[in-house]
Amino acid sequence: MAGTEDGPPDPPDDLDAQWADLTARLGPLDPGLPAEFTEPGTDDSPGTQEATEPTPPRWAGSAPAPPGPRDHGGPGPEGDDGDFAAPDPGPVLGAPTRNTLPWVGAIGGPIVMLLMLVLWPSAPPAAYLTAMGVTMAGLLTLWWRLPVHRRDDDDDGAVV
């Protein structure tokens, strides 16, 4: 049944014929490859193109490709041999204790209050006030230790 005037028309049945017509109207496509990189016997005229799967071009000769920017085969112009070994990272838990206690208070206080609400609903108000005070002290300490000024020493970014 054909499409109605209100709705879109039905899709055509022969998509391959439409694709061939579309590619024939495009004309010859010239990728600009030198003759040694194209397959022998191919003709790019519009009448000889077939609707087959494309094959990759056959590279002429067995000469290796010239080195690219990611080929790190030997020493560079500076004389390095390319054997870079990254330094060992520092310990994860070796953070300075100057900020550890405020973080414990800022995160641990709300967790303790939540646990008291769930596990000990009849806790005295002093316990809730203490947990709230620890939370506020931790947050205020972290805020107080924030840097006041940015480092503007002509820094261009990360140091490698």
C-alpha cells in the first residue's frame, strides 16, 4: 500500500538500485593517491564502478613505510635511548596529618549522626550536638586552610 497524503511515503523496495543511482550521480572520486598506491587495472570512470565492497589498496613494493611521529625506535636528536622509567609514586596513605583530622570530622560527623538516628534513636541531645560540632569544626578547618591567593608565577601548566 502506498503512503497516505498525511504520513510519510513507504520506503522503496530496491535500495541497491537507489544506492547505485546515487553513487553514479556523484561522478569520479579522485583521492589523489600516486599511481604506485592504486590497484592495477582499476578505472575510476563512473560507468565502470561496481557496487561491491571496497578493498584496501595494495602498497607497491616491500619497502618499509617511513617512520612516523609515534615510531620510537632509537635514540632521538637529544641522544636519549628512549628507556624512560617513571618514578615510583608516593604512598597513598602517607598524606600529611594536617588535613586528615579535619576530613575525618567533616565526613565522619554526619555518618555518626546518621548511625545514631538509625541504631540509637533515644540518644541524648548532647551526642547529636557533639557530632554536629565535630562536623562543623572539620568543615571550618578545611575552609580556613584553603589557599588565599593563586600561584601566579608565570606557570604554563603541568610540570612533567
